[in-house]
Amino acid sequence: MSDAQDSLTDGELQSEIELVGDLVVAASSSEGPLPQEEIDRLLGVKAGQEASSAEVIDPGEAIHPDQLIEPDE
């Protein structure tokens, strides 16, 4: 029966959940917004590292729930 439980484990998902948990703990214990440097440190992003596949979204640009987002090719 332990084989069935092992097959339901997703290591990448578990790592992402742990990262989000670390961010939540840090944000909830912070006096104000977390500085970008602290967020990068918690996520393991090196200083000056460029986003390769992630698209930067303008915070002023609203995304509506019904809006279709086309992937870049």
C-alpha cells in the first residue's frame, strides 16, 4: 500500500508549496511589505538574475477572470 502513496507524491509541487509557505510566514511577521531582496532570497533567486521565461506584468494592468491570455511563442 505504501507504493500507492509514493506514486501520489509530486516533488516539484511540494517544493513550490514550501516556498509559498516561507513567503507567507515572512510576510505575516513583517512590519510592512517585504523588500524585493527578501522575496528573492526566500525564493532562492540570485541578485541580478534576469527572468528568463516569466513575463513581468505591470501592476497597473488589470487581468480579468474572463480574459484570455495568449502564450508567447
